[in-house]
Amino acid sequence: MVITEIVGNIEEISTAGRHIEKVYLSSEDLVKRIQRVTTDHGKELGIRMAEPKDLVDGDILFMDTHNMIIVSVTNDDLLVLRPINMKQMGEIAHQLGNRHLPAQFEGEEMLVQYDYLVEELLVQLKVPYLREQRKVKKAFRPIGHHHG
């Protein structure tokens, strides 16, 4: 079976009464338009997205009246930043931006993928952080900018 489009997301469509199979993907795999995957029940699928759209956690790849195949994102090794004020947030955002590191935000937290150099920077700037294994809903998209 080849998947070319997303049916919906489990946040919008009920899973009630359906057998659910999951495809486990890393956040890096969410940006791949073409890939071969295997469900947790051993079914092989090809994904060839017709539109350039990233996958997100909970996306439904296949659905009929009895079955559903959904995307489940695996945990990432993350640095979870909790700056204590706007000045500290501005300083760390500036530093990370200069390094072209993608970040995500959840509530009052800034999430970046683990990097020991970033961890050293956080210690140096005294930015409160935790290192956690956590699921992110969407991919960390590389920043496609270069200095002219």
C-alpha cells in the first residue's frame, strides 16, 4: 500500500470501534515526503506524499470502517528551556538563532534538540533547563537561511 495523502488527525476524527495500527517515526522522519515504513503489526507501507506537507503526531495514514493506521512520533532527546525573564529569553533566542538551531515552543517552554554545546551555553548564561526524552508533535525544521 502506498500512502499519498493524510486522511486527518486523531485529534479531529474518532478512533472508536476501529483497530489501530501505529507507524513509529522520529521527528526527523516527519519531513520526509518519500519513505518506506512498517506498522507495529508488521504491515509495510510506502509513503509518497503528493503535497509538500510535513507529517505530525496523530496523522491518519489510512482509515476504513474497521481499521486505522496512524503516525506516532517517538521521543526526542531535548533541552527544555525555561528562561526566567524576557531578557534571558531574548539572549538565548539570539544565541540559538545565530547557530541556526530550530526551536519549538510549548506554553512557557522552549524546546531544542539536545546538543552538548547548547547545554554548555545554557550553563554559561545561567538559563534554567532540563534534559528530557519527550515527544514533539511536529518536526524540527532546519532553518534555511544563509548570511549574504
